[in-house]
Amino acid sequence: MAIELYSWATPNGHKIHIMLEELGVPYNVHAINIGAGDQFDPEFLKVSPNNKMPAIVDPEGPDGKPISVFESGAILIYLANKYGKFFPEEPRARYATLQWLMWQMGGLGPMLGQAHHFRNYAPERIEYAYQRYTNEANRLYRVLDTRLSEARFLGGDAYSIADIAAWPWTRTPDRQGVNRDDYPNYKRWFEEIAERPAVQRGVEVLANLRSEGFDAKAKEILFGATQYARR
């Protein structure tokens, strides 16, 4: 039976699009247009109570019954464990992969998201925030570049869920205030992953529905009172 995927064409969404394409398992996509407020629909909140996408419903969960999973990192771990791919069994490699996945979830994604927001979406330039998150973006790319000077992939020799999690967030470094040429190991890694057919298919999922940027209504939904309303 197909996995039901609730998503949008964002870095976090692309993580799961890529993972499902890499696994080659059947899935049905349900577009959650975050600029239109789909993430606040009561039916979606039953699947993702934090009103964030992506989320999945697997009709064949661990006990044979349906299970819903939200948070992209948790979804990656769930799918990797279910299908036995992209998450090594050997303990040292497994923990290396897990720590870099957590690094992406706790640092790379949130900080690059803030850099992207204050550089591209803030209604006015706030110099402190602009510099703070641009500097942090570059620091994180240095961490990434250093790691990739030591290993082919984030978890070691093998492509894993850590790479699947991090790669979509590094597609537009210029919008994060980062010069990709300053980080040659990152460039090598990025380009190698970009050549994977499943990655190329994954980034096209829902891409035709997403427009560049957000209009005033979408910004209010994403960043204004609508986001914080009691539900």
C-alpha cells in the first residue's frame, strides 16, 4: 500500500520526497500549500499537530496498523528503519549518521531558515539579525566543509539520511549570504548528490505548484497573527 505524504516544495519537504524516491516505494502526494494556510486545516493537524509539513501516514505501520509520523528527521529515521536503507547498522557508522542528522535538524535547517528569512522576507532590514544569521550560516557551512574534508558523506563512506536531510538546505547558498566557492568540499559533495536520479526527481515533486517568494497574504499567514492563533 502507498504511503500518504503531506508536503510542499520546501527544503524539509524535499528531504522526504528524495527519501521516498531513493527507496522506490509507492506514495501519494497531498499538497499542503503553506502560503494558503493548508497547514492549519483540522484534518492535517490530526497528522501533524505542530502544523508543519512534511508528515506521512503509513497504512502499514510496525504493527500492521496505520501510523502517522511528523517531523522530517523522524520520518527519515522511520523510513530508513522500515526499509533497511540509508541508515547503517554498524554502531559507529549509525551514530555518526545520527549525530549529523541531529546537527541538520537542530542547527543547519533552523539557522539557514533564519538567514533566508531576514535576508529575503523581513519587511525591513534589521542589521543585527541580518549579520547574526548570515555569519551563522557561514559558520555552519564551514562545519559542513570541514566534515566533508574528512569523509565522502556526512556519516562516513556511505550516502545516508544525514545527507538526504542536509542537502536540500544547501541548494541556494547565495540567498543565505554564502559563497559556495569558499567551501570546496561542500561543492564536491553537493554536486555528487545532485547527480543522483532520485534526488533530481525528488526536487521536482510539487515544484510546479510553488511560486517564487510570497505575496502579502502568504506572508501574513506564515509570519503574522494567523501563524500564532489559538486552535
